[in-house]
Amino acid sequence: MKRISSLFAIAVISIVGLSSLGMSAPKAGQAGKSFTLEGRVVSIDQKARTLLVDDQSSDKLYLVTVPEGRSIKIKFGLQMNLAEARFDQVRRKNIVRIECKRSATEHLAQLEDGTQAIVVIVSQ
């Protein structure tokens, strides 16, 4: 009886261990998944239609490309009463909330000062 319970315990431990490895493995389809980015706008490039956003929940910088016609939610700033703000209404130091998806081609961008930013595209 003791041998059966110890074999059962070993089997349960190995199953839990293998399942946790499978959950932490990198996923191949991460490029198309959307996520919500909330952070402070550090800089704006009007010509390239990009925002450099400092994420509030982590210490990551995101280079957000905003295609024509896409909108952004300003959580704190001059235009925060709008349901959706256009790209030209976003100002530096605004706190924004953006639905993004990762770029399929390039994941990291090297900025002029040498820091790296994660490249994302507005999905809505």
C-alpha cells in the first residue's frame, strides 16, 4: 500500500512539473495577440505617426505605431474627457490606454539615445 501511494505521488509531481513547463514555454503565435498598454507618452513623432510610451506596469518602453483613423483613449491629460482621441490630440506626458498588437516583422527598435523599445501597432 505504501508503494502504491509513493508511486502515485511521484506520478502527480511529474505531471504537474511537465504541465508547468508547457505553460511557461514561449508561444509561436505571440505576434498577433492583442494586449492593453497603459502608460505615459514620452515623445511623439508626427511624421512617422509613432508614440513612445513608458508602460506603468513594467519598466518597458513601447514604440507604438498609430495607423490613420485609429484612436487612443487618454486617461489623464487635456483630452481625457473624449471617449476616443485622434493621434493629433495626444500630447507629451499624457497617460494613455491603447489596445495594441505586436509587430510581425520587428520586435525591438533601437532609439537615438541607445535605449531599446518594443515595437507594437494600435489594433483598434
